Amino acid sequence: MAEIVGGDAPKIAQKFNEYFDSNLKKALSKTDKIAASDRPKVLHIADGKNLFKVDGANTIIDERIRVAGGQNTVQKAGNMLEINAEEIPNADPDVIILGRTTPDILKKMYENPIYAGTKAVKNKRVYVNPTGVFSWDKYGAEGALQILWAAKTLHSELFGDLDLRAEAKKFYKEFLYYDLSNDEFNYILNGLDPKGK
């Protein structure tokens, strides 16, 4: 695509690929050593509007969970799979990540009786997936940041030296030509729009 666009696009695409690969290596240099028994079980809810629509195996989400040092609780292949309420207690995720959502839906998750008994809710390990130009967990360029965010979220003890705000500011400046403010970074982390709503 960069070649079709022409101009500086191929050089920018190459620089982006190198950045993405470098983040992948940065995460894997620590998470590859994690034993299967120490990898938290992660449930990725595809859309906060439906708490039973999840992402399963053989997907980009599944691969990112693995790279971040986790294991997907959903072993059925595919994106946006519908699961039923009975499957949640059996899956008993250690971590829940809510895609396409906002803090008010995060609050509803903690109040949902079906999820209440899970380790993720009991241990307050339910997270809103960041959303910037596009949701970081989907198929946009910000997936390069998702790798780092997910690794730090699942294993903060291994990634204590990772300054995600600095990484995000660098990324938005270099690839999107935008100076990201501290407030905007916080909005992104909480799935809010550019005005913080």
C-alpha cells in the first residue's frame, strides 16, 4: 500500500514495521520466559455493549494475549463469539479486558452478578482497552502500542521500567504527526473520546 501511495510512504512504512517489531521483541524478551502455569487467564470482551461477545483462539487478540504473557480463556477459534452466562464461572478469568468501552461500562462489569465471582472481578483486574484514533486492540497502527500496554497490564512487575505515556507520545508524534497531551493520553487509556467524554 505504501508503494501505491508513493512519496515518503515506503520509508514511513518501513520505520513503522521496525517500530512494531521492536515492541514485539521488547515484550517477548520478558514474556517468553513465563511458564504456562504462571500465565494469567485472560478474557477479552470484544465490545463493552455486550459482555458475552468475546474473542477466541486463532485471532490477533489471541496472539496479543500470548505475546503479553497471558493465555486466552476462550479456546474456540474466532472473533466476536457469543458465549452464554454459564461459561463465565467455568472460565474464571484472572484478567478481563473490555474492548470498545468506557468507564461506565467498567462499573457495570463490577456490578454484574454473572462476573462477580470471577478472580478478575474479585481482584480488581478488569481493564478498559485503550482507544485512540482507533481501538488499540483491533487492526490499526496503534496495535504497536497495544503490545506494550497488554504486557505491562498483565505483568507490571516485569515492565516497571516501561513508560507507556512516553511511548504513546513518541508514537503519535512520529507516525500520526500529533503532539499528544497528558490529558489526551489519560482519555485514551480510559476509552474516552478526545474531549474526555
